[in-house]
Amino acid sequence: MVGDSLDPEDWDALRAAAHDMLEAALNKMQTASEGRVWTPLPEDIKQSLTTELPREGIGIARTQQAVQALLPYGVGNTHPRFFGWVHGAGTPGGMVADIAAAAMNANLGGRDHGAIYVEDQVVAWVRELFDFPTGSSGLVVSGTSMATVVALKVARDVKLAFANQRGGLGAVELVGYTSVQTHNCVARAFDLLGLGTDALRLIGVDENFEMDIAALKSAIAADKAAGKVPFCIVGTAGSVNVGAIDDLDAIADIAKAEDIWFHIDGAFGASLMLSESMRPRLNGITRADSLAFDFHKWWHVNYAVGFVLIRHGADHLRSFTMQAEYLAGQKRGLAAGGPWATDYGPELSRGFRALKVWTVLKEHGADKLGASINQNCELAQYLGQAVIAAPQLELCAPVALNIVCFAYKSSRADINDEIVMELQMRGIAAPSTTIINGRTVIRVCIANHRTTQADIDLTLAEILNIGLEMSN
Ligand SMILES: *Cc1c(COP(=O)(O)O)cnc(C)c1O
């Protein structure tokens, strides 16, 4: 048989299509601050995306044109006035790294090849940044949700002395603790791990939206008195609603005294370690048993990549290693080395996500990433002050980091939803909404290295305009 390879018959045509695509991608990046923030996908493109399974290909040129047509219709998080949820902005360098990773097409489940050494380096850098000991372990994953599942599995297995790995959960009633401001990935992990979400106790917060430490202590005491077994406390470093950071040192003290695993959700907040001036806000983070955070948020590594760091590497390994005969290691050759990444997580085949993390750090350095984080926090303080100064607006939570929650004062109950929807539909800016103390508010999260003060000024002015328009 000849001609069955999927490589192009006409390499020149492939090169032409690839160069066009690269130009289009670079243009998109270079003009990221221009134009609308978000544009809904036009009907004709939606139509073109609902075809039957193609039996015959259309070739690289037409395929590449179809891909290029999609470029303007992203979430909008590359734009400096995207303020919704917590989304990183990506970098052009990260895009280039993704091209190289695709060219290598490496599988990082294990074995001895170049990509593995890059991921090992990323793990070592993270260990250094968070001052974790030799013997701690880490894994590049898709994001904080996956990192949380991995970390809490190790915590669960340790508390059950790994007997559950063969025998199942048994009769022990494990319980864990986090604050009411927690991200729902923690409850999802409890569900996935067979613990049930009722086993996750939601502790109240103080006026700064930080976990109420006294309430945490009483909850642990009450559970112990009732014969339950507390196995983890999940602290939050940068809560998704308002950016609050729990008192990590106080939680670490309790976890130590009670022999409970201390996990931290630092999805974006843990990135403050990159900033000399903000790092003290994370006091206690280096005492965690495990930490989950994202590179795709405040490090601006292109989606999707996060990390799980575990203090006791041996426990981490025991929780995930399952030696299969077809995966046996060797002294030399491709199957040498180990343990492999697959021994530290649920996935066997893994892509080369680590490369774009490595390149962003190599290209910019940690200090520059830290400076960008500082700038975001300064802009949030600036917006917070402007909200306080505007008689039409009300600040709804203290500005802890990079998130500003505020409301437009109006007799219309849905005014804040309406303002946010209008800003998005008009392509001006894209904040999201959240609920603070039972009330829907406008939430501006500044997690973009491209955002300037002019972007904040414009957004604020438009909020006031639309608010006035909608109130009449
Ligand atoms: C984004 C976020 C998560 C979830 O992270 P993913 O990378 O989206 O899985 C968890 N916790 C907090 C505080 C977050 O901001």
C-alpha cells in the first residue's frame, strides 16, 4: 500500500497553510487589546460546525481557513477588559511553546526522553518557590480541579493507612473542612473520592470572608465527639468570590495539633509567591501538606495547566502507583528511570503541558510575573477607591487582592445582572456577577497582564452610563 500516511502529499501546501495560520495567530495576539472583548459566535459558523462525520477530508487549506474563522470568537480573556471569573490572559511565547510541544508529540506518562527533564525542572522550581522539602513531589495537571482530586486522594488514603486501596472505604466516616467561600471543586473531589459532599463541613467566614478559626475548632471537636474521623482541612488562598486569603498559619497549627492533612486551594492566590511584596500575605502556605494551583490563571500560561504539590512524596507515590507488566521499568533505554509521572496521578498518557510553563518562566522570569500580579492588585485598589467615591455605587466586600465586588444602587432588583449582560453584549468589558450576602453584585476580577488604568476608567464610566440608562 502506498499513500496511506497522514503526512501531506504536498508539503509546500502544508507549509503555506501553516504560515498563514501562524500569521493569523500572531495577529490575534498582537491586537489582543483592540476591538470587542467578546463576540457571540455568528449563526453561519455555528451551522458550519454541525455537520455529519466527514467521510472524506477537505484538505489542509480549507481546514485551516475554517480554523482561522474561529479565532475572533474566544471567551475574550486575551482582552484587557475581560474581568469575568478568574481567567489568565495567555502569552505569545506560550503559544509558540504549544507549537513545539505539538511537533514533539511527546507522551509524558513516563520513559526517558527530553520532555521528562523539562517537567522535572518545573517540579523543582515549584518546590523551590514554595519552600517545600526534598522528598516532596509534584505533578503538572490540567488545572486546580484535578490537582484537588489528586491531593485529597492522598490525604484520604493516608488517613486510612492505604487499606482502602483494596478494601474500599469501609465503615470509617471521614470528614473534612473548608469555608463557605470555597470553590466547588472541593465538594466535587469529595464526591469523586466516594466521601460524599455531606462529609465536607462548610465553616463560616468573618467580615473579611476568611474562615472563622474558632468555628473550625468547634466543628472538629463536634465531629470527633460524634465518632467521625477528621482527615483534611482545605484552606483557601485567594477565594473565587472576593479574593480572600484564609489565616493559613492558624489553620496549619490546628491541622498539626489534630493530625489532620492541610490542603490549600491556591488556584490563583498562590501565585502571590512570585511577588516579593505580596508574598507575606501567604504566611503559612509553606506548611501545607498539599497545594493546588493554576499556571493558566495568574502566571498567564496558555490553557490548560495547573499543578499539585505534595509534601510527602512517598505517600503521593503509594497513593497512585499501580505497576502493570507492560509498564515495567528497565535499567537502560526508553524504559529506564522512574518513578514516572503516571505513578503520581490518575492519567497514563499525558501531553507536554510543562513546556509552556517552562518557557514562560525562561522568557520572562518570575520577577516579571510578580510585577504583573502587583499591577493587577494596584488597579483593583484603584477601582475600589473609585467605587467608594461614586455616589451611585457601593463596595460590597473589602478589596483583598485583585477582585472588586460592588453594586449599582437602584430600585431595580436585577440592575447588576443587566449592567453586566449589557457590558458583555456591547463588547465593552466582561465582568461577571456573584452573590455576596444574598445580593447579586458586579464582580471585576483583574487577572490580565494587559489591563491598564485606562481600561478600568472606561469600564467604570460605562457601568455608570448603563446603570443610568437601565434605571430609567
Ligand atoms: C479557578 C479556581 C479553581 C478551579 O481551577 P481550574 O483550573 O478551573 O480547575 C479552584 N479554586 C479557585 C479558588 C479558583 O479560582
